[in-house]
Amino acid sequence: MEGDARAQDAEDETATEDRSVIAIPPVPVTNSATAEGFVAAGLGVSLLPRAALAHHHPGVVVRKVRGPEPVRAVHAAMR
């Protein structure tokens, strides 16, 4: 069983190397411009609400997420 796990690890590493993909941990950001900057620099992908993309970074390609579409709840706090 241990040999199987090592073989799987070797396959995973090879697959990553063949595709030139480097897995990095997620970096949470609170500003959409920061997220777009990371994307424009080639450091990953981001999911942003449409309102945050009114004036997106020229180095970023925007695609609509489909099937299933994400839903975002918006609430109003009143006094």
C-alpha cells in the first residue's frame, strides 16, 4: 500500500511538471483591484461580482460563470 501511495505522489508531481502548473495556497483579498492585479500578473484566477468589473484591468480576461451560476445574497441594514 505504501508503494502505491509513493507511485501516486510521483504521478501527481509529473502531471504538475508536464503542465507547468505550480500550486500555491489561496490568498484572500478584500479589494477587487488587488485580486485583478494578481490575475493580471499571472498568479491565479478570481471570482468577482459583476459590479466589481465595471472597469477591469486591461490584462484580465473576464468570463461569465455558467452552470450552475453563482448566487450572492445582498441584504440592506436600515435604521
